[in-house]
Amino acid sequence: MDDNRQVTMAPAQLSAVLPPPVASALRAHGGAPGRLRLATRSDLSADGRFGEQWLLLDSQHLWVIGRDNGSATLRYRLPLDKVEDARVERCVGNGLLQVTVDGQPQVLLHYSNELTERFGRVAHYLHERAELGPDVPVPDPDADSHRCLACGRTLPEGAGKVCPNCIQRGKLLKRLMLLARPYWGRMGLIVLLLVAGVAVDLLPPYLTRVLIDDVLRTGARPELLIWLVGGLLGLQVVRVVITIFTNRTNIGVSTRFTSEIRERLFAHLKQLPIDYFDKNQIGRLMTRELKGERVG
């Protein structure tokens, strides 16, 4: 096979493409890309700098191959049956994947904190394989990762699978407005109250100017004093009343709207098949519903 071509692995395996130098190094040390069961990449080199290292597994062996400047070098080749344990460890600014072979800990590779979940799944698989044998299913290192499947950006914590960068805000707003159709009248009232509040806030500076310039400074129209002071006091009372009505209406609409959405979410959950709940933790689903997040 031409070493300058990228190697595509079989559909049942867990990585689509191996760089040609990595595939060549794997063949040179007894491996075959077509027999790999897992292939995943670290983003740090062996010396801790930004680089590339590949962790490769077939049914019998584990390889760690570093790639630098177009060439690839084998760093480790271990029989999987000799791996007694595996774990990940967090360091300052990075993490490491460590295995135990013949009772001795051995660091296979380092990675940035962004890839902690990926190599955590690899470590869990190696640990389970050491305890339960080779029949343990191989995980997908990138399954349920905190990356958007569309743009590849890291998802913020608590966002689930909703990417803020890819979300179509126009359609989301339209859908929310349709859901809020029963509350359009009250929402319009809230807008009017907000506009009225702004208008009331604009009047006191004008009355204060008249009070200072035309009454207090010149003393020309003292009869306006009582009216201006009364007007300022009345505006404050009106502003308080508007604020109270705005807040009460706003709280009523938001509470009923949120309650209705949660009722729809709960009704949708009750219609889902049993295997959905077998694949998802009940506590996580309830937490997402109570927080008003979108349940898939």
C-alpha cells in the first residue's frame, strides 16, 4: 500500500483516518490499520508541547505513536493482557493517561484538559478489560463529548447538546412566540407599562429644571413651587405603581409560561419508550426538566 495515502479504517472501527506516517509506523511494528479497534489522538507531544500523539488499540496490543514534522515514531507497544490497570490524572494545564504494567505505573501520553473525557473513556475501557477480559466493548472516545457535532466548538457547561453558535435564534424566537400565544395580551401590557415607566422617568428632570430656573433662582413665580413639588412627588408615586404592576404581571406571565413548558416536557417524557430511560440517567433527566432545559 502506498504510504503517502491516508488509511481509512473499516466502518465498524472507531476512527475514520490515520495519517500516513502513523499508519507506516504501525505497520513497521507489527500492527495493521485495518485491524484497529480504537484510534484516538492527543494534542500534546511527548515533551508537553502542542503536538500530536496517537493511541491505537487492536484486539491484542496497544501502541502510542508520536507524530512530528511529517514523521512518526513509536513510543510504546504493550500487550493488552499485561495492562493491569489504567487511569487518568489531572495536572496543571494538562492531563496524563497512565497504565500499570507488571506492577509498575507507566505514563503513556499527555493531553490538554479539553480531552479529559476522551482519555477518561479510554482509561475506563483499559481498566474494565484488565478486570473482566477482552470481551469488554470498546467505547467511542468521542461519544457524548462536549463538542458541537456541526461546528466542532466546545459546548459550554450545562448546555447539553445545544450549541449557542449553531442555534437558529430566529426560529427559536418564532417558536417561543407561538408557545406564548395565550399570553400575548399580557405581554403587550408589560411592554406598555415599560414604555410608560420610561416616560414617567423623563418628566422629573424637566420639572426640576423649571423649579430651579423659574422659581428658586429668580423667585418670579413662587405660586408654582407647590405644584412642582407636588408634581415630583406624584410622579414618584406613579412610578412606584407602574413598577408594581409591571413586576406582578411579568412574574405571573413568566411563571405560567414556564409551568406550561414543564408540563409539556413531562408529558413528552411519558410518551418516550422504556429503552430511552435505560440509556439516560433518570436523575439527569429530572434535573434538566427542573432547570427548564430542552430534553432530547
